[in-house]
Amino acid sequence: MKIRKQKRITGSSRHLFVWACSLSVLLCMNSQAAFAAAGPGQEEREKELSEAALYEAVDGYQIPEEERVDSVIEYRELGSLIYYYNSSVREIVTGTEDSRTEYTEIRDYLRNERDSAHRDKEDAEDSGNMEDYVANSTLEEIYRSGVKSYNDSIKRLDQYSFNRNRIVLERQLTSAAQSLMISMQSLRLQQNYLGTAEELYHALYDNQTVQFKAGLSTGQTVQAAYNNWTSARNSLESLADSESQIYQNLCLLLGVDENGSMTFGALPDVDFQKIDAIELEKDVERAVNNNSEMINLRRTNSDGGSSGIRDKKRKVDALEKEIRIEVQRLHGEIIQTRQAYEAAATGFSGAKSTWSNAQTKYSMGMLSYAEYLQEEMSYIRKETDCKTAELNLFQAVQDYEWAVAGI
């Protein structure tokens, strides 16, 4: 027979026993109140967040730390930067991790107490002390229940239902960041165009001034050339101010330095295969089921009675109709912007040929300098129109995809 030192239940142990019983009740109550299930229709039901070293952002990308911390921000990094550095998202993530730490510490303490109660139970069994055996058996089960409850709580911290509000916020902020980056790219296109235009208008003004002095031009023509030059210069300054404002807002949104140390990379090309693969009817259903407002409305209890049920159904039906109309509208935007892009691309292709011919004619003395500059201006305008149309199509695709995702 094993001989173990007998331990008796002291007054403090009985106090602990009563505390543990109360703890068991609280654990059950808190566990039920703290975590709500995801609403009906949510496609990512109970999807657990990745515990890998790299976080998969809401835009679907996983960005290594060395890329996140460099001074160049690429379009595909926006979602990850929102997660890691945006102050609002960080506050939620930090709160979750604090809860995880707290739950883990309590869970580990309860494990130790459970193991201690188990050893005391065995001691009591060996010594034949049934009073201690029953008391420690009860304590062991209470602690075991507490450990299980906190393990469940820790697991819930990684489930979609617990993180849904944060994920919705990340989607909204990432969508906003993408739109800002697209706007910045559009402004840069306009700046590139106006920068070249300002140089050309200046050259045209100088050319008209020389011709005026030679009696080959009128003062009205010179004044018109001067007005074009100053207008392009003023517009260029205005665009630079707008870009600076968007730059600062975007950096603040991403949680990075907004004092000019960051640079933004080029946008990816439009994925025409993705556009061709769109299934509108299925996407409309996904949009309805993923829409955060719809999920909240479906989860809301009616006021009771047949009138309350009818009122809730009326609101759900009205919102569903709005979502369907909006997704169909956004799909129409994709079609329209694609057609506009294809037309602009055709125009740019023709402008390339015209510009090549103009360069040849100018080298042969068949075009004046003023005519040559005018041809260059026309070419640059067509190029800018094509790139701007491509940006508009890119934005339309992003808007549609976010609507399908529920934003």
C-alpha cells in the first residue's frame, strides 16, 4: 500500500471550496453572456483566424514583416497595414490579446488547483479519509469545469463570431485606403500630364512671342498662349496640394509616418479574367448574406406579436432589395467603365501612330515647332485618358468586390 501524508480540509480550504462553487456558477454565466453566435447567412460562419506568423488580411494578402516596415507601400499591403498599425484596429486587437492573456493565466491557475485537488483526493483515498476524499473530488471537478470553460473562452477569441466587428471595421478601412490610393494615382496621372503640358504651353508661349516680334503672330495669339501656360501652372499647383492632403490622410489611416518618408507603389493591372468570371446572380446572393447591416437586422429580435414580425420582415425585404439593386448597379459600372477603357485604349493606340508620324514629319521639316508641340500635347492627352479610364475600371471592380463581401 502507498503511504502518503494525510491532509485535512482546514477552515481556509472550506472557504476555498465555497469560492470555487461560486466560481463555477460565474464561469457558466460569463461564458454564455460574453460570446454571441454569428448571424444567419454569414458565409464565414465560425471561421477561425489563422494562427500563423503571417496574418491574412481582409484583402486576402499575407505580407512579411520586412515588407510592412519598409518605406514603400504597395497596394496589396494596405489590408495588412490596417491590421498592424491602424489605431482603432490595434485597440480592438490589443483588447482581445489582453483577454487571451488574462484567460490563460486564470486557466493555468485553475489547472494547478485542479491537479492539487487531485493529489489531495488520492491522499485522502489512501488514508481512508472519506470526508476529505469527497471534498477534494468536488473541488477537482469544479476546477476541471473552470479549466474547460476558460479553454472554450480562449478558443472563441479566434472564432469569426467573436472577431466579426473587428473584421468588418478592417474591411471598411481597407476599402477606404484602396480608394484613397486609387485617387492618389489618378492625381499623379493628372500631374504628369499637366507637368508636361505646362512645359509645352510654356514653349508655345515662347514660340508665339518670337513670332510676334517677327511680325508673324498677333498679340491675341500670344495672350492666348500665355493664358494656357499660366492655367496649366496653376492647375498643377492645385493638384500637388490635393495629392499632399490625400497622402497625409492615407498615411494616418494606415498608421504610418505621414511626414513624407513613405512612398506609394504603382497599382496592379486590371484583372480582366476576374471580370469575365463574374457570376452576377451568385454575387448578389453573397452580398445579401454578407452585408453587415443585414446580418444585424436578421439577428435583431422582433418586438413580438404578428405586427412586430411583419415589421421586421418588411425591413429585411426592403434592405435586401436595396442591396440587390446596388450590386447590380455596381456591376453595371464595371461594364460601363470597361467600355470606356476599351474606347480610350483604341484612341491611345491611334494616337501612338499619329505621334510617330508627327515626329517623322518634324524631323523632315514638314511640321513647324508649334505644330509639333500640339501633336505631342494630343498624344499625352490620349495616354492620360487611357490610364485614367483604366483606373476608373480598377476602382469599379474594387467597389463591386467589397459590396459582395458585405461592405
